[in-house]
Amino acid sequence: MRVCVIGAGLSGLAVAHSLKERGIGFVCLERAPDVGGIWRQPEAGERGPGYLSLHLNTAKQLTGYAGFPMPSAYPLYPRHSQVAAYLRSFAEWADLLGDIELRTEVVSVRQDADGAWTVVSRAADGTESVRRFDHVVVASGHHTEPALPDPLPSGADAFSGTVLHSLDYRDGADFAGRRVVVVGLGASAVDIAADLSRHAEETVLSVRRGLHIVPKQLFGMSVDEIAEAPWWTEMSFAEQRSWVERSLLVARGRLSDYGLPEPDHPVFSSAVTLSDEILSRIRHGAVTPKPAIASFDGDRVVFADGTSTVADSVVYCTGFHMTFPFLPAGCPVAADGSVELYRRVVPAGRPGLYFVGLVRPVGSITRLVEAQSEWVARIVGGEAELPAPEVMREEIGAYLDSVVRRYGRTQGASIQVDVGPYLAEFRETQPV
């Protein structure tokens, strides 16, 4: 086997399919007991970034694989268990299950002097295996190490309630009758706050910085359908930004009308939050917005505006560290936190190593993952080749400079991509 694929979620299965179609030998290592990644974890009761109320934020017709659409009986935005079942059926349809080693955790990946890669993995019984490959594709995501404020606000160590991260949240019913503060305004924060509001006695949403909240649909179209529509991709960036800002005013008004802070940046200058629910739950009085947490005081949470509330639990939805502990230090995350990858896939100077799915688009990621997978398979199969390392570093530097100009030096901005232009990069790639 020439290739080791790490992870059997949406991205890893796409890579495996591309390799399989070309007859390239590979093994896919997955530490979970089945394929499906974060989508299968909630139903299985496993710790992870998924939760029981999790649904797709992107339309099923663009989130399914190009050659294997999601079932017509699925709703437009399927729930996690439906997505997990779909990914499992895709693996069966593509005849991938025989190439996947389940319950197998990757311990380390290192490049040897001859350029090959040594992968150490551990089976469920503790047995370790050492294997060498020509190529390694990392498709495992980065939602494993929770990021919490460091330090936590003063008084947190004496807080009489519980403090947890979204990684440990599973179901709003677990908090029935309790008073809960949710911290954040990203996708998991608004999902969890909306879910809690149907069970908890009180749900407070603590927001430090305003973000643009975008409905899943605008003018009857899913936002990921818009992102790939020709009329959209033909617009200049300034025209796209203006169109969205005007559309959001029509669709939901100003965020300050809901008690949320207005974003301090234009749309597309930071990650946006897709949600059809959170603003409605606020308007119905089920979720109460508050500013950032300033401190804890016994059983109370004190906010930056001086107000406070009694709380039984605080759920931090503050994201994840970009870490890959099994890889060499500094790969692919530089000391300043930026991800350094040529075309957001290849680390310069480390031939044979690739990353698939390590991007954050506005809209469905599946088309991007499939384009990445096809490109990697063509490189592995000798149908395409990479430029010299110095050329790759020049492209990486230019891309990161553009990220700073648009987003500033914010954590995670280096994996943001625009769907249309990014896909065009792969369409323009010529074979050797």
C-alpha cells in the first residue's frame, strides 16, 4: 500500500474514493468504531463536537458527494444521524470498507531520510503497528483539543456550578430546569443555546464580539447554492459584500435590535454564523443575550456591563486548538498560528504529505474536499506534479498576506476560502 489516509469522515472517504478509482493502494486509519466522523458521534453517545440537535447547515444536494447524492427522502438540512447513515452507505457503495481499519488511532507520523513516511498506529487492544508509506493524507479534522479562555475569568475556580466546553455537550435535556450561560456566537454556540432554550429554566448567550449571523437561506436559496451560482461568482468581491449586507438587513434587520453587539467588521472579514433559529429564540424571550463574562462570584456569573445572573452551568463554545499531535512540530501550523499549505493542501518541503478538508468555506465543504482529493490522487498517481518548494512557499506567503488584509490576524482565518475561486484553482490545474 502506497498511501495512508488518516480519518474516515467526509473528507477521508472522499480521498479513499479518489484513490480507489485510480487503483492506488491505500489504507485508511480511523480511531472510531465506524466511519462517519463527527456525524455519527452523537447517536453513539461518544465525546466529540457533535450533539443530538446537530443538523447540516448546508443543503443536502451540495453536501452529498457528486456521484452519490443524498436520498431524495432526506430534508434539505438532514440531521446528524441521517448524514452518518449516508456516509456509511457511501463507503459501502464505493467499496471502501475493506480498506478501512477501524478502532485504529494514529500515534505518530514522521518522514524518514529516504523521503518515505513512517506511521505508528495503535489498535483498540493496545497493539502498535509500524508501517511505511510513500504518501500520507491527513483528513481527520482538528476538532479534538478544546480551546478555553486562558485564564478563565476570575472566580472561576470557586464557581459553584459546572464549567464545560461544547465538546462535552450532548443534549439540552441534560440541563432541564437548570440555568445555563452559553459563551460564544459561532455555529455551535447558537445551536446549543437554541437547543438549551427548550429545556433549561434560563438560557443566557454571552457574546464578546459581534459576528454576522446569516440565515441558511436568502430569497429562497440556500447560501451554499448562492456561493456556487454563476451570477454570484461573476460579481466582484465588493459587489458580493454589498449584496449580502443589503440582503441581511432585509432578512433580519440589525443585530443590535436583538440585543446582540453589531459586528465590528464588514461581512466576509471574519467567519459568519449560519442560523435560522437563534434570532427567533431571542425574539421569543427563550434566550437572553449578554456581553462577555467578566468574573464569577459564587453561584453568579458577572458580565462586562455589571449585570449578573445565577447559573448552574457555563458552556464555553470557544472553538478548538489547531493541533495535530501525531505530526512533526510546526506542520502545518506555524508559530503564529497560521496554517501554511500550498493550495491549502500541501506543506512545502514535506513531499508526500497532504491535508484534505482543512478549509473553512461559506457554504458546503464537500465540493472542495472532492476537488482536493482528486488533485491529491492525481499527484500520487503521477498525473500531476507539484512545483518546487520555493514556488509553493511564495504562493503560501501571498495567500496568507491576502488573508491578513481581509481578515486581520485572527485565529483560524488562514483556512478561510471562497468557494468559487478556490474550486477554479483546481479546474485550472493542467496535467503533466
